[in-house]
Amino acid sequence: MIGMNAYIAAPLLVLFYGLARMVDGFDGERGPGAAWTLGHLAFLAALLLFIRIFWDMAARIGPRALWVAAVATVGAVGFIGQFAVDVVVGLIASDHAGMAALSRQVREVPGVALFCYELAPYVFSVGQLTLVVMLALRKEVRVWTPVLVFADLVMPIVSKDLIPVGAVLLFVSFLPLARRRASVLV
């Protein structure tokens, strides 16, 4: 079982990514540069924490949730691949056009675009939401928790500029999980 730090840190790291992304876009382009790299590294760290969170949620639910945690983890791994590529491309390229060219080359590798960019974010999201719904059905979280998690997951689809708003919603939705875990561990 994990302590409350993962439930608190993951949304805060996503918030940092969203804010860094906004700062990075002030000049009209995103990447390369410090904001690009730091934001993406923060999201990578959040994804690693999400994997821990998925397995903690599954442990709270019971054996029938293990497959959901496994699926969500596969989504997280693909997402990690996407963000790792973005970090490396941002570090190697000297400008935005160079980043785009390098990113295109990586996406042309068979399976990379499909797994890391097209499927992984959705598998991650559906897995996360499923686990939270399962927790709500067990009355481990309130009914509004899956609603907030869903809203968080929809924000980047509506506009990537809404990632910080979604991160705050996720933070609020994870607070009861963090508190409950902390009270169990004390």
C-alpha cells in the first residue's frame, strides 16, 4: 500500500506540467527549452506515481480489479513512452521545427504512433476511471469522485490549456483517498 504522497503528488505534478506547458507557449511555440523539459519530466514522474496509485486502488477493491490495474498500467507505460520521446526530442533539437522532424521520425517506427500516441492515453484514462468507479461502487469514495476524475480526463480533450483545471479537479478527487490511506497507515 502507498502513503498519501502519491495521491497528492501525482495531481500536483500534472498541474506543474499544465502550467509549464502554458508558460512554454507564451512565445507562440512549444519546445524546446526549460519549460518544455521540466513540464514533461513532471508528467513522467506523475505517470510513475499513477502506476502505484492504480495498484493501490486495485488492492482496496480486491482481486477482480487486478486486470483493470494491469490495463491502466499498460496505458501508463505507453504514455511514458510518448513523454520520454518528447523529452529526448526537446533535448536534442535546437528549435521547434527540429523537434517536429525528430518526433515525426519516431512516430514512423512501426507501432509507436498507435501505441504511445493513439491508444495509451485512452487506455490509461479508461483504466483510471474504471478503478475510481469500482471504488465508488464499494463506497470507498463518494459518488462525486468518479465525476471529478472524468472531468479531469476530459479537460485535455476539450483544450490542452485546461490541463491545470483538470489537475485541480483530480487533486480534489484524490484527497479522500489520500486521507483514508493516511489514517489507515497511522
